[in-house]
Amino acid sequence: MSTDVWSVDERSVDEREVVSTVDDADGAAQFVVADIARDEAWVSIEETDACSLDEWR
């Protein structure tokens, strides 16, 4: 389900910008997904538990 709101001419200013990265936290690699347009909007999982791109396809 999408929560994006569209006007006749363009997207709303409430648009999301989601990115991902691998980061080191407490000595372990973490796969992190975050909406950088919002505060505290992120999730993480240990890199070894995350799916590879091929597994997502």
C-alpha cells in the first residue's frame, strides 16, 4: 500500500526518500534501511541475516 499523495501537477512535499547501507554497529555489520526525510524512520538487521539482491529478485 502506498501512502504517497499526488497533486495534479507533482508529488506532495510529504515525499519519502529511502536509502540503504551497510554500517558497523557495536562491532557487527548491520544492513540499514532508512527514510532520510523523517527523523527516527529506520530499521536494521545483521548483514549476515539480510537477503542478497539475487534473493529479492
